[in-house]
Amino acid sequence: MPFLAALGLAEAAPLKLDFSNPSAPVTDGWIAVRANTTADTMVNVTAVGGTQYNFSIDHVACWDNSGKPLLTRSGFYTFGNNTNTHGFTLSGLNPGQSVKLYACSAWDGNNRAGVVLFGDNAPGGVKALENNLTSNTPTVSNLTYIGNAVADSNGIVTGSVHGTDGVNSASEGQVGGFLFFPAPTITATAGANGTISTPGATEIPALDDQTYTITANSGYHIADVLVDNVSVGAVGTYTFNDVDTDHTISATFAVNTTTHTIAATAGAHGTISPSGSLIVNTGQSTPFTITPETGYHVVDVLVDGASIGPVTNYTFPTVSANHTISATFAINTYSITASAGANGTISPAGTTVKNYGESLAFTFTPDPGYHVTEVFVDGVAVANLNDLVFDEITADHTVNVTFDKRERLYLDFTQFGGSYASTWTPVSATMLGLSTVAVANDIEGLGYNFSISNVGAYDNNQPLKYLTRSGFYTAGNHNNDHSFSLTGLNAGQTVALYASAAWDDNPAGGYVIFGDSGPGGVKAQTVGEPGEVPVIGNMTLIGTAIADANGTVTGSLNGRNGVAPGPYDEGQVGGFVFAITPGGTALPPYAVWASGPPNNLAGDDALPGSDPDHDGVSNLLEFALNGSPKSGSSTGHSTGLMATVNGTANVLTLTVAVREGAVFSLNGNRMTSLPIDGVTYTIEASSNLGTWGDRAVTEVIDDDALTIQSELPSPDAGWVLKTFRTSGSAGANTHAFIRAVVE
């Protein structure tokens, strides 16, 4: 029977209490102490976690924000603040036993941490702060030391929680958990013919170190020392480090007999313990421990000159002669194995061996016309596709790089303001609502535009589900159209589509029709477990399509059970990847402007001579002058002004928006541009509106042009302002007219 139990006393052990609501998970190895969510609770737990301790705390409530490590994601707060008392008690201790308390903050972090009054920290208390707690395996270093209290004659300690602004303040105080360390007891005994320092039961302040010295009487030697009934050899001293539970230590002694010498040595980068020349008695067993430095390993151990292999422990049993033991060490080496897929190289390739702590850099070189698409380290995709450096190597690794000539567009479907996979482009829709269209324009600055109709979004906030925690669903199911399109392609360009399932996993994946998938479509399925950087290998190939004459491919999302009118239910999709093969015929700038966003013209409305907004201005003229074919109030940038040019006042000028890169030169009295983006501009003047070209026109440049243009609206990207003037200046009975002609 343990010594303390034999005396009717409680044995000490750390008590880890995780404050939570009735259903939230708690930290592994910690005991749940639960209060009601946002409701006043008088917590009283007996035999906490099956121990002899009882714990209570008054007038607290719980909250859980589920977004932090388990110990601090939930906790208790001072319900009613200073209108209630928030005392706590721990009972089941030994009378006079000291107890250390550690605590941490909760869901709102350190800015709402409560002040805890306990034992020797009166009267101001100590604020319960967390220290760099980022995982679900907290240690005492992640908590704040609150204070030390001594149990009363009934074995009870007490304390109280207060607001973050101090004891008895009106502020709210939060605490995520308590860690009690009842002072443990070390029981030391010595057999006949020797002593041990501080014999008997000694209470040790929790987490303190305690050293014992064992001394044999004259004519005797230490035979053995047992710590918690396990031999540690015939040592003269023993230290318990960071004591947090009860222990025993006992020593036995024997009369001196013939002695022998064991010479123990260690090479560089490691130790042997005990070391040096040890004097041992005949019949004594002597253990040795061999320990390499960090980053090194045992190469060999020689006993009396003979190898016994790279062992880390050896015992001379029943010593009857002199002996030697020696150990050698070497630095650890690690293999980095690098490989590259087709159409590119990695350098260095193959297996490179590096010493512990060294670094190794890799470069990736795609073949002409190809680019790096994925980099995998130890089988997990990483975000950086440009280079890779292993710093301070401590383990074996694998690196694999893939190449593709296809341009890839990674689209992650999510709610507005929601999370999305690293390096992917978010496409957002309304959470649990209908978005008539969800769009992503100028994807990655490459000029591609995506849209999908009549979808809703959902996000189940599941951590580590980087691609599939959120996605789109077919809002309204078969009552709505769920078509999608990708524009900005070359006419005739080949595009492959890959898709994944979403939050309800593969059974809920919708059927997607695209290109050669056929009328039945292909079910969007997730392959494997996407990491922080999902890759195309995590998705299902839906089909391949050819862009039409307007550089557009289209498809549709359908239900999880198939395409209507068959069995139909909500279909989900987590994301799309479009893989675009180089080729096709590049669309002329006018076609890109007409069919792409924001104009999105189709059919006859997209023809250069059409006027879909009925403002009397053709599409070609709207394109040439930076107008809008869908707004009758935006007919392009064209402004006539009387201005001062080269010091001459009252000069008739015309400022127009032209395609960027347009170059004008004199053509008689006119200024005419070289053809650009399918249009040619001519600026001409007239004295009577009957004969055009009878007055000279020149371009206004430098500061005069900047002054005139500074008063005008700036054109969109792809257009620039140009200013022109007629000859002479306006005077009495002078007529002058100027216009722009687009062909």
C-alpha cells in the first residue's frame, strides 16, 4: 500500500479542468467541468474525473466559439459580473497541503481574461492569460501562474474570479480552464548502514526540483537506489525534476568487498552516464546510458574493446573484473528524393543526402511552352510553385513537381466573405439563398470570366476541409436553370473541366454537363483528401469542350441523382478547375469587348452595326469611343471645347477616347490613324458643314493636352484620350466644326 494511503492521506496529482458547455469537446487528458451556455450556473462537481477532489464555482456561464484550440475555444465568464460573487473551492486535499494554480483565458483571448484571486496573490489577484496556446495539447507553459494556497483543516482551498479590469470591477472576466498542482510528497527511506538526506515524507512545492543525497556508513557502499520501486543504480545523488506527483526513493547498503574499475568514455557529440573511472564492488551491477546530441546518433559501443552495436543502454552484471566501455557518435543524414513529371526538370534530381541541420534548394525548369502546375512535398501540395528550400533538415523528404502546357483556372465556390482554398480564386454566392448569377471576372488577371446561374452557397465551417467545406448547390433544383459559362477564350480553343463535391461529400455531388460529357453528365466527386493547397488530382474530370466563335464554353450543374427530368435532388459542387490548352484563334478586340463582361452581347446584338441600346450609336462606334452598348446614356468619350492652345485663346478642340496604341498622322487637312483593333479613326474639320476637310486639323500635345484632358472623365483600360484642334481661333463671323469618323 502506498505510504500516504496507509496514513489515510490523499495522494497528489495534477488536476486539469477544462471549462466548457454541456456538449462541446474538451482537451484530451483534461477533465470537463461544464456550465450552461449564457445562463447563470452554480457548478458543483464531486469526485472530479474519478479523483478524490471536489470542485465548485459560483455564478458562471459558458460560451463556445469553436474556432480556437479546445482549451480556449470555450470557457466560463462571470455571469452578472460584480452583481454576483464568483467564488470557487477545491476540496479533498490534505490539511495544510499547498496547492499551486495555473489558468488561461478563453474564447475572447487575453483582452477579456479574468483576474483570479487565490492564496498568496491577494489582494490584487493575477489575470488568467494564455501564452502562445495554438494547439490542442497545452502545457503548463501555455498558462499563467496564479498563486499558491494552503488547505485549511478540512482540506479546502478557495478563490474567486473577477472581471478583466480587476478585483470587484464591473467588467466581464473569462477563464478557459484551471490547472491545480496539489503539492506532492516524496517519501525517502534508507536501509541499514547508510543515510538519505531528508528521510521520511516531504511535501514538495509543485513543479519544484528535489535532490536527495545517499551516503553509506564507513565500511559500506551503496548497493542500489530505487525510485518508485525501479532501480537507478548505486548512485550517490538523485534529483526529481518538475515534481507534480508523489514519489518514493529508497536506498540499500552493503558491506565493502573487493572493488573493480570501469572506465567509461564517450566520443564527440554525445555522452555516457555515468562517465569516467567508476569504482564498483565485486558482484555489483552497473548500468550505463549512452545519449547522442540532438542531430547525432550512436555509431557503436565497445565493451572491453568488442563491439556490442549502437545501443543506448548497457549494464555490467555482477562485476568481477575491471572493464571498459566507450561510445562513438556520428551526425544524422537524411535523404531528399526529388522527381519531375514529363515536360520539365527538377534540380537536383534523384536522391540527395544531407547532414542534420543543413539546407537544400530546388529549382524547377519547365520545357518551352510548359509551366509548373503542382509541387508536392512529402505527398502534400504546397502553394509556392517558383522554388523550394528545405532549411535545417531534420527528416527524410520527397519532392515531386508536375508540368502542363494548359493554363489552369482554380475556382473555389463559397459564400460572400467566406473562406477559400489557398491560391484559388473565390466565386461567391448568397449563404442559404438564391444568387441569380455568381461571377468571377478577369480571373487571375488573365482576361477569363466565369458565371453560373441560380445557385446558393453553404459553408459548414469544418476545419482543414479547404476545398469541400463550402460550395454551391442548385437553388430551386429543377425549377431553375443552373448553366455556367467561361468566356475570354480563343475561338476553337480546347478546355477541360474538373469538379469536386462539397460539404455533404461525394453522395451529394451534382451531375455536371460539359462538352463531351454527354447528356447525362458526370457526377462531381472529390478524390482523396484535399490539403491546404488542393490540386487537380483531388477532382473528377467532367469533360472537354471546344470554345465557340465568341470564345465561350458552357455547361450546367444538375442534381445529385442525375439530370432532369429523371430522379432529381439538390446537387452540390465545391469547385471547378478549367484546364485550357493553348491554341484556337484569338478573338479580335471588338469580339472580346462585345461578348465578354460587362457587355455580354450575343447573337445579332453583338454585330458591329447593331444598336442594342437604341441610342443611335452603333456597337462599332461605341467600341471605338469607349461607350456602352447597353446604356443609352453612355455613347462614348467625345468632347468639344474652346481652349487655349500654344498661347492662342478660343481654339476649337475635340477630345475623343481612342484605342490604346492608336497613332495619328497628317492626311491632307485631316488626322488619320493607322488601323488598330479593327478600326481606323479620322479627325476632320469644316467651315460650313458642307465640305469636310477644308480646314486643317492637328493633334494637341504636351501640357496643353494635359490641361484640356484633366477636366474630362478618364476612359476605361484599353482606351486613351487624344485631343485635336482646328486651325486659327474663333472670331467675329468665324465658323468652324470638327468631328471624328470611325471606320
